[in-house]
Amino acid sequence: KAYHAAQFWGTRGFFPTYMAALRQPLQEEDLGCWLEIFLAETGRTAGSRVLEWGDLTYAGFGRMIRSLAEETGIADSTKMTSPDWKYGPGNPDTPVLRGEACMALFQLYFHLMEERNVNVHHNSGS
């Protein structure tokens, strides 16, 4: 499910090797690095309040993604629903996997780019 997301983020430095380990639990160190890359790719600063994440469970990561969606200016942050990025149903205490995190950030990135393009066309009169 996260194959394209892993390829996309892999070209931007998410993984130090070819071993993306998408089915392994996400670690705080990786998330910190990935958020810095995401923020840089979206023109945000490292001073983001999102870098103060909570736990790396479905519930905690879901809150972080919603907060990041709001912070990056996505008008309708409800577009980002967890079933879009989760591998399976899981419960709120299930640890987030690396592939799921890649997928969530990938989807958020493209929602943001889509909104930016709409705003550019709208503001330019196109």
C-alpha cells in the first residue's frame, strides 16, 4: 500500500539505505527526521509545533497528522482520514508502522500541493 509513498520519500532522504522496513514500527528518531523533510518540502519551518508529537500509536499519530494538516493550511483537514493510510483496522493503541507514516505524509503532501495549485490558479485568474 505504501510502495509509491516510500519511493517518493526515499528520493527525498527518508531512508539512509534501500531498506525502508515499511512493516516495522515507526521510531521517534525517524519521525523527527521525516517531519523536518516534510516541512522543508512544503515550505514550512522547523519551528513547527507539530514536532512536539505525542505517542506513536494510531491515536497519537492520527492527532499529529490532523494537527499538521491544519498547520499547513489544508482547508478541509477531514480529507485526511486514518483508513487512507492505515494498513488495517487496528485499535487506537496499535503502534504506527513506518509504511503507514510514509503514506500519511505522502497523502498530506499531495493534498497540500493540490490546494496550492488551486489557490495559484484562482489568484492568477486562470
